[in-house]
Amino acid sequence: MSIPTRQTSIKELADLIGAEIVGQSDAYISGIATLESAKASDLSFFANRKYHKFLLKTKASIVILHPDDVNNCPTNAILADDPYLAYAKIATWLTKKEAKKTEIASSAIIANGVTLGKNVTIDSHVSIGSEVIIGDNVHIHAGCVIAEAVSIAHNTIIYPNVVIYTGVTIGAHCIIHSGAIIGSDGFGIANEQGEWLKVPQLGGVIIGDRVEIGANTTIDRGAIEDTFIAEGVKLDNLIQIAHNVKIGKNTAIAGCVGIAGSTTIGQYCAIGGGAGILGHLSIADHVHITATSLVTKSVSKAGVYSSGTPLQENAHWHKNFVRFKQLDKMYRCVSELDRQLHELDKRK
């Protein structure tokens, strides 16, 4: 399948990112496709060795790839040290849509005391509470609910059916995908003779500039102080961020991650899908936590960290699980044998 784009010359694309061309610079593309499905007039890219066999046979008009791979490319090439990054920039430029005519739908409900910037678009059935401040060029899609005293800075896009609770601050150039909920109560409860008493969640949520929040991701408000998401953070779908969590700038978190309350995550971190991070921990800058890992203690040093058991046949897993339960007994036996060996050495 090819994604149509406006017709563009290869030279224009290369000039866009300051890259070298190998082949015909006067060729044109009018679509984007994978190496396998591309046809003549399509742009593609090669950034993963798993797809080498498709590179050799691709019919694309041009492929973005690393200089080391150019001899394996049967067509025109744009050379880039990071082909995936180069593709991201080119594809963004090729598929950029013209600005939509600004308007406020008649079905939108906007309370008194709302401040709207220039060129704001508010689609149908949006509800906006009092004392909300919305910056220039913000687009709020259909069905969103924005409670009182929310602030949304310029050039932010909020997709359909997002709910933003009272007192949330959202920076500029953010993207918030459908179903996200920002500012819901954190899980604060106190036990009174076996019954759970709700603890008021009095803080807010502060989101920096250029943050992207995936579909159905939830960010809880702080218990007293604010939950804080710094600039440049990228959050995938179905992430749970509990109250008073702090995430440093340019950290990326994949889907289905759960972060418990009052944990601080540093800058430039990467957290793989399905990871779980317990509360009141501190994760240093430049930490990479691989998928499905369970973080039970603070990480003070940059690096790659993993936990969990890789998939294996069920019969093998049962045997290994039995042995796992015997580890303490085995440790004690080995320690005793070691002690006895030391005693024998002393007698020699």
C-alpha cells in the first residue's frame, strides 16, 4: 500500500535534510511505501537489517539509507547517517496538511471567562469550563471536555474525546491523542478499621512543551504537589502515570507502562512496553529499561536494565520454576560445600 503525497523531486527531498543523492536527482515521487510494497514513484527507507531482502528487490523510486548500504540498493538513494530520522523529517514535510479554517462549532459549550487566542479551532460537542486559557492556533477536536482553570499553550492539538480535569497546565506544540485523561485523582486512600477513606488529591498536572500523550493514557493529578511531565516527553498509548510522578525532558515511554506514585524519572530515558515501576523511586538520566521489566528499587547510574524471564516452552518453564524455588536450598548446600573445602585446605 502506498500513502499518497504531493509530487516532489528527489533533489528537493535531499535538500530538505542536506543529504547526498546517488542516482537520478531529477526523479519524482508521489507516495510513501514500505520496501516490500513500494512501486515506481514511491519513497521508502531502509533502517533495519531484518528487511535487507526487501531492499534488494524494492521497486521504489528512491530509498533513504545509510551510505554503507548503497551498493545493495537497486534504485536511487538518499544517503543519511540515521535513515529513520531522515525519513521522519521528510515524511513529516511531505504529509503536512494545510491549516484548517479556524472556527468554533455551534454545538461547543464555552463557559464565561474563557480566554481564546488567535486562530483557535473548537470542534463539535466540546465543553470548556470557566477561567480556561487557550493559546493561539490550538485545535480541540470533537467531544473533548476541558474543566475549569485549565491552561493550554499555543499550537497544541487535542484529539477527540480527551478529558482534562481542573487546574491542568499544558505547554505549547503538544499532541494529546483520543481518550487520554489528564488530571484524574491519584490513588490516595487511608485505612480506617478495615475501610478505605479517600485522601483528597489537591495538586495538579503540569505538562511541558512538545509533549505527546498517547491514546487512553492516564496522568493523575498530584496529592499535594503537582505531577510533572517535562518538555519533549513522548508517551505511548495505555500508560498509567500516578500522582506526583516527575518525568524528565525528552524521555520516551512505550505502551502499557505503569508508574506508581511519587517516582522521579530522569532525562533522556527510554522505558520499554509493559514495564512496571514501583513508587517513591528515583531513576537516573539516560537509563534504558527494557520491555516488561519490573523496577523495584532506584536506579542511580545510566545504562540498560532488564528483568523478567524470556518466553520458553511451557514444559521447560515448569522445570525451571521448580528449580527456582529450590535456589535457597541449593545456595545453602553450595555454601556448606565451600566451607568444607576451605577447612580441608587449612589442614593441608
